[in-house]
Amino acid sequence: MRIQRVTALLVVALILPVSASFASPAPAPDPTLANLSALRGPAFDVAFLRAAVPDDDEAVELAMTATLYADHADLLRWNQDFAEREHAQIREMLALLGEFGTGPTERKEGVATASVKKLRALRGPALERTYIALMTRHFDRSMALAKLAAQRADRPALRTFATNAAAVDRQDEGTLRGWLARWYH
């Protein structure tokens, strides 16, 4: 009896590491977050803003595309409000960069990125599902960047901005996930 227990434990100990190796791999760490984590002071502030502006530009482009082809009126209204809020945040980030005597290194305003092109090819439920998935990924990344900025930003105004942006993104992400569950599950 005791030998059977020891054998069973040994088999379990051997199987667990093997089965774990077949599990889906963890997502690769975001290189932008890794790079930002190494910075301090004004260099962090500028790098954070330069990372956030093009991300938010692309999110606005996604929202504008979804507004053209989505079915649900709630989503259409939310897109308009979101685009206005994001434009205000982008203007605020550009002003902060201006205070540092610099600007963004990249803009995606009006750019048809691969994600925007993907959405343009879809309609109705397929578009809405894809759009919500893209936007929730945007919010996840945006909140991770904002959380880091809330802790590390050199300027108090940027820490406050990041804290507020993360709170709004969390609420928006919850809204979209709720609609996805209600409409398509």
C-alpha cells in the first residue's frame, strides 16, 4: 500500500512539469513597459508620453472605424464619447510634451494601421466582436502604462493624469466587456 502511494506521488511529480510545458505560453512581456521601467525622472515622463500618444491615436482610429460599421446604438454613442475624451487626453499629453520642449516621435492619427484595416473589412457582429477585443487589449496596455506612470512620473501633474486615465480606461473596458457578454454570449 505504501509503495503504491509513493509510486503515485512519483508519477504525479513527473507528469505535472510535462503537462505544464504543454500549456499555452505566457504572453511576451511588453518591451515598452520594460524600457519605461528602467527610466527615471523627466526621461521617464517623456518616454511615457511618447508611448501613450500613438496608442491613443490608434484607439481613436479604431473607434471611428467601428462607428461607421457597428450595429448597436449604444456602441455608436460610446464611440463618439470615447473619441472626444481620447482627443482631449492626447491634447493634454501633447501639451505636457511641449513643456519638455519636445513632441511625440510617432503619431497614428489618421493612419490605417493593421488593426484599423482589419476592422474596415468587417461588418456587424464580426466587427463589434473584433473591435471590442482590440479595444480591451488597448485598455489593458494603456492601464499598465498609466499604472507605471502613476508610480514613477517625475511631474505630479503627470502622475495625476495617469491615475485619472487609468480609472476611465478601467470603466470603459468594463462597459465594453459587459456589452460583449450581453450581446454575443
